[in-house]
Amino acid sequence: MTDRRTASTITDTELDQLYDALNALREVARGYCEHCGRGDATPPPEAYEEQRARAARAEAALTRVRALAGWALNGWSDLSPRKILDTIDQEQPHD
């Protein structure tokens, strides 16, 4: 067992050093929530929402490309590289 200092024996300077070390760890602990104290490496809410929106945009682009490929397979459209890129980059209305 290690010798641990008690709250009544620690100096203000040592306490400040401990808080500095704790804050440094919090900065590198991805997903740490200073409000609830969780540090389970989950992304913060803003990053989660950004990832979710990015995934939705990727899914929408994939859906558009699949539709274009279906049109080409049925002879309804030419499948030129420009048309594919335009379809991928097409802006979709936001919810």
C-alpha cells in the first residue's frame, strides 16, 4: 500500500499541482464530460452530431449514385464520370 497524503496534511501548493495534473488529464481524455465527470472515450455531443450529419450526407450521396446506376442499367441515362460526380456532390435539402 502506498503512503497517501490526507486532505488535512496536503499544502495549498500541492493541491494546486494535483488540480493542474487533473486538468491536463481531462484535456487529453477524449470524451471527458466536465459536467457529469464521465470519461468513457465517447465523443462530445457536438462531435457526435457532426459525425451523424456526415454519415447522413454519405448515405444520401450513395442513394443518389445507386439511382443513377439504376437509370444507366435500364438505358435511361448515360453513365459519364461528370454525371457521377455531379450526382455525388448534389446538395440535398436539410431536414
